[in-house]
Amino acid sequence: MVSGADAAGWEWIKLVEQWLKPDAAVPANDHFALLSGVNALIYSEVVRPTYRWLLGQRGPTKLLKRVKAVIDPVGFRRLHEAASGLEGVHDNRLQEALNRVAWIVIHKGGGVMDVTLGDLLELNEAARARNRLRVRRLNLTYQLLLGAGVLPNGLPPNIRPLISRGQISVEDMVDRYDLACRPVRDLLVAYLKERQPSVDYVTLDRTSHDLVKLFWKDLELHNPGIESLRLLPDVAVSWKQRVKVLRAKDGTAKGERKNYPGVLLQVRAFYLDIAQWAAEEPERWAHWVAPCPVKANECAVRKMKLHRKSRMDQRTRDQLPTLPSLVDTLNQYRRRCEELLQAARTTAPGQPFTCRGEPWTRPHMPYNHTSKVYATDGTGVRHDLSTREDRAFWAWALVEVLRHSGARIEETLELTHHAFVQYTLPTTGEIVPLLQIVPSKTDTERLILVSPELGEVLATVIRRIRTDGAAVPLVSARDIHEKTWSAPMPFLFQRQYASERRVISSACARDLIKKVAEEAGFAASAGGEAVTFTPHDFRRMFVTDLVMNGLPPHIAQVICGHQDINTTMGYKAVYPQEAISNFRGFLARRRSTRPGAEYRTPTAEEWDEFLGHFEKRKVSTGSCARAFGTPCIHEHACVRCSMLRPDPAQRPRLTEIRDNLISRIEEAEREGWLGEVDGLKISLAGAEDKLQEMKRLEQRFPTIHLGMPDFSRVTARTIIPAQAGTEAPRCE
């Protein structure tokens, strides 16, 4: 370390050359002598280099071979024997794993049996600090040490639970953003701890990101010395403008932040929670109460949800017609990959073969492969047939299970061999197979009926993961939401990764469906854009298909595991033809309850009578609104009738009628014609009512006088007096 060899890496030998001959070039033989001498000092255990120096060397060297042969040949032989019990291990990967053990022995001293789990984790941290690609096969080293009895029993079957990042404390969540104001930092820690019992780990981590980084850290960067939650109006407005823009690491704008209303909602909830808690524990929260800088209308997400609903419905309408084509394409591609792999396995290395009329050749591989089968096509390109067939199978299985069950992707990947249960119908005694969906997003367990198609797919999956007819292997799965590992369980969606079995992750499932569909040649378009599928798309199509085919929405809600039926209906896409067919059905049902004679073709006389009815409805003060075929019930006393619709243009006439009625009432009272007074007063009240109705209509729909155009004021039409010698005035 003092000499600088650690930092120099592979260039360490130049430091020695400069020390030996600072002014002359060192011959190539001296290079070899220096390297051989250092190697001899290392495997003689005179010098113990650091991991940094060892990881900086280029490729496999003779040093590691000498270490295996000189320091502890028996221990390395035991590790080599332990590899025979592992699946998917070839010579190249085995040598890499043994080299890592040799690094530990070189650095720590002792033999293979002296290696501890801490030594392996220390090597992992050193490799991560230099280059993460160095540890992509560290798990094989761990399995060799475990199988050879070097590591104690009781450890997990693979090293990933030991080296993967788990949950961090609330304090670490806040401190990773390095806040300057200590009191606000403590407040955020206390707030997140209050929220922690009611949310999962990922939600808590997202909340800390929004409140600490996007809110308070941003305020500290742009308002140095800020220490209070009481923000000035201009400070709050500036922060909202900044958080609305999504920026890259270099500070350049990438566009508008999609979850901008969600960030505002988190901040508003933060302020309102503190205000509510202050009423319960004033000594703890009261001094932090401040006006919320986010108003309720600023974080309204209704419009955003409606836009998202519209996009998802259109996506479902584009995808559902192409789903049969996708299923058929994936199934045909899976069978083609199976036939190609089987034909290659029965062919000796170096020999040609034919599959579906295409010429192939199985090449000689430079190292021994126990689980991989390669073949070269007619153009000379080499293909990994084992990996291709494996990816094709799991993409097909995922699509089939998702579209037949409607389960979420995390629920599908958590299916185990214990998920199959039986139910006996009490009426018939028939045994019905059910699939138990473990608690997922809503923390509720549910059972769904296993259809024949779904049962066939799951049976195919079980036959594949069983090794030589044995039980389903037990593997551990990582909960991406809680950052924890499950106990070993017989998960159905597990694959062989190198020397270990892993449960397929959500990201891997999305990648499989997308890329395998492209490899299989699936191509569909709608609106000029290619149709692609994600795991959650099959859940939307499942709900849409259920409801459109007559299943009651509340039953679909139970099958999907939704707590609110509105959520279920939100998954269902509305089709235009669905609305048309339902309305036509309504018309047909309504017509069935009416006499059939009403829907016959009318005669010419009947049609003339119908049209004449509208002509007879016209009266002097407006129009009559009585129905066709009904007589006048007021003996044409239209002023009294409530069916009269007065015409505003007839206001002068109606006013004249009212004045005439007033005069006639006065005359009748003067002459003593009391029998006519009551009737005239009824007519007068009707006339007054019709005038008030006209007034209300004019106030509601006022008439605006636009005036008459005056062309004399238009410049182009100004009349210029006739000049001498001209015949007429002209316009300019």
C-alpha cells in the first residue's frame, strides 16, 4: 500500500522497474522475472497482497494455479468434488469460483477449511467497490464452500439473502439526503416513524423521498438557512414550479413530473397530520404547526385519474382483439424452440441437423457445458438454444396464467405448490379445484376457480420444475415491497440461473413477455402504433371480458380481490358497440311491451293527419302543446290553458287582450253582470300569467340588438364626390 502498488493495479510492475532502472528500459525478460518472483513470494506466504491489488490483475494467472497446488491442494480438491452435486456448472465458471477462494487464501492466509463467511462477504465488498461485475458468480463460490462443509450448516442455500440490501431505518432514510437543519430533520424522522406502522416499506421509502428530497432538501438548496415550516408565499410558489419539472442528474430538464400532484398531496398530508396531531399531543407537535403551502385544489388528482382511465381503456380496446394472436404466436414459438432444442441434443458436436426444414449445426464448445446446448444456423450465427427455449416457455406460461386468472403479477409469482385446494360442492358432492391467492396488495386472501385451461398450464409448469419426478424444489423469494426474503417454499415460477434456482422477478416477467413476443414475430398495431403487453394489461382484459360476457360486477370484484367495486369497474373498458347493442336491446324490450300495431307503416291519410295536427296547433298568441290525437279541453280558451306556449312576438296582442279583459270586467261590474265577472277574471289571470312567462323567457334569453351595418364608416367604401368630367362617384 505504501509503495502505491494497490492503486496502480496491473501497472504495479512499472513502479518496480523505475526503482531498479530509473533511466533505462527494462527488457522483457526482466518483466517475467519480476512477475515470477512476486508470485513465488505470494504462494510461499511471505507477502499477503490486498484484495484491491488482486482484483486489479488481468485475467487468470499462473499464481492462482500455484496457490491451489501448493498451499492447500486437498481443500481445493474437496471444493472441486462439491461442484459435482450442483446443477448448471461448467468448467469456466468452476474455475472462477475456485479463483475467488484462492484470493481469500492469499489475502487471509491459512487453508480452504479456514475460510469463513465473513471472508467471503469481505471479498464481496472489495469487489463491489472496484467493479460490480466481479461478483456476478459469487454465489457459486458460496455454494462450493457450503457443499464442502467449510461453512456451517443452517445458512441459506444461496448468498443473495446475505449480500442483498434489506430494509434501512427511518433515520437512515432521512440522513441519506444530508439535511442542514437538524430540528427539521428530527421532525421528519418522528413523522415517518408515526406513519411507519400503517404502510409498507416501499411506501414509507417513497414518502421519505418526496418529503425529504423533493420538498425540504430542495428548499434548503434554494433558500439557505431556512428553519421553519412557515413558508413565504413566493418561496412556496417557487418550490412548486421547481418540483413540477423532472430533471436529470446533470440538472437538465427532462419534462413534466408525472406524479406532481402526488408530491403535492404528500406535502399537504404532512402539514395537516402535524396540525391534527398537535391537538392530541401539543407538547410534541404544536410548535411545528404552520399554514399549508399546498391548497386542496392544487393536488386534485381527479383529472389525472380520468386521463389515465381513458388511456388504459383505449389500451385495452387495442389489445383485446390481438390477444388470441399473441397467445397463438407464443405457443407456436415455444413448440418450435422445444423441437429445435430436442433435435440439437440428439446431435453429436460438430454434426449438422435439420429442424422444420432449416439447416443447423451443433458446434464444438471450448469448455464443458452440462446444461447449455448451442447450435449454429445457416448464416453461421451461434444461438443458445437452452436459454431460448427456457425463455419461450416461461413467457408462454406467464401469459396463460395471467389471462386465465386475472391475478396481479406479484400474486402470480408467489404461487406455490401448496396453493391448490379442493372444495366439495354441498349439493352435488363434486370436487372443484381452487387456487389460493396469498395476501398481496390489499392484504386479503381469496380463492379463484381453476378452469381447465388454467389447470393444464399449471400442471405443465409443475412437470417442468420437478427434477427427475421429485418434489418441487424449495427456493426463497424476495419481497420487493418489504425488502425481505421468504422461507424456502415450492414456488411454481422458478428458473435455473447458473448453479442456483431463483423465483422469477416482476422485472424479469415484464422483460420476458415483451422480448419473447418480439422474437416470436408477434406484430400488431392500432392507430399507427405497435401493440405491446405488460403483465397488468392481462388483468384489465380479464375484468373487461368477464363483465362484457354477463358476469355481475360484484362477482368480478370478489374474483379480482378489489375492496371497492368502483375499482373493478375502473378496470373495465367501455366499448362503443357495447353501448349501441345495449341501447338497441332496450328499444327491443320496450317495443315488446307495446301493441304491435303501433310499429306498422302508417298510411298516407294517417301521415297527412299527423302533419296536419302541427298546423292546427298554431293559435293567435303562440302554439298549443297538446299531444297528437287529443282534443282541446278548454274549448279554445287559449289564454286560460296551461298548454299554451306564448310567442314573444305576440306580446302586443296579448297586452291588448289583457287591457280588453280589464275593461270588460269594469263594464260587467258596472252593469251588474256578475255571472260574467268570474269567468273574465279567470281569463285575466291567465293572460297575466302568460305575460310573466314571456318576461321570464326574455330575462333568461335576452335579445341583443346588433344594429344595422353602416357602410359609410368603412374606409374602403367612403364615397368620394365626383370629380369634374366624371360620370359617377367612386369608392376607395
